[in-house]
Amino acid sequence: MLYEIEIFFDDLKPEAQKAILDKFKTTRQDENWDVFPIAVITREIKEMTEPVPDKPDTKIYETEALYRYEKDDPNGNPLDLKFEVHKAGENGLYNEIAVDCLDSKGENVGSVYIGLDMEKKDMRVLLTADAEGAGDHVLAVYPMRPLSESVDSNYN
């Protein structure tokens, strides 16, 4: 199945809006970005051929991201959350796998990055908070460190 998301100028943070306006030497009034999207993201999502053993109400989809996980049973998933797994990080500096949690509207409400901090030669887990899945990570956990040094709640 093909999914499409349109991104409008007003969907962007003020810093991103300013960067676009400055780069293209234009103004909001000179453009039609309130009517036409500035970007369209299209992704093919197909159901995997391998069923999830003993869980008929669970679906795992293979996407360009890597995977998408859904649980259809409303008793087991009352918030209708979906999870997408994809590659993240900056090659050579951070090699990470991200798990994004999407609500019933497709909004990213939680994000976890798991990977290696190549600079510090350390494993780390980054988390968002306040249902701002697409926002900055605010908590870092370093599982290989001693407990007293393993959590950084002032990460960003």
C-alpha cells in the first residue's frame, strides 16, 4: 500500500521556515505554500510474508524505513499506537536504529534511538518526552556505564 504525507510551510518550526525564506530570498506572502505542500513524502508499505507466531492480531510491515509494527486488537492496543523502525544517526559518528511511536493520526509521539556513540566508543539510548516524538531527545541512557553515571536527564 502506498502512503503519502504532505508537508506544508506551517508544519515547520519557525527556525526552518526562516531558513527556507532566507535561502530562497522570498517571503511567506510571495509563495503559495499555504495551498500547496513544500514537500510530499511517499512510502510503500507492504505486509511481510512471515506471520508473527501465535499472535494473529499483530502485523509487521516491511517499509523503506525497515519495519512497521501494528497491533489491531483494541484490548491490547487501546491507543492504536504503531511503531516504525529505521536507520538513524550520522555515519561515522553515530550508528543508530530509531524506533518511532506513531499515534492513531500518524503523529510521532515518542522516539527512541539506540546505537553506538563512535566518538566516545559507548552505547547509548536517546529518548524524547512530552509526546514530542519528532522533537529533541532529552534523556540519554548509557547501559554500559556504572548505574551512577548511566543516565543523563539534561541531554539536550
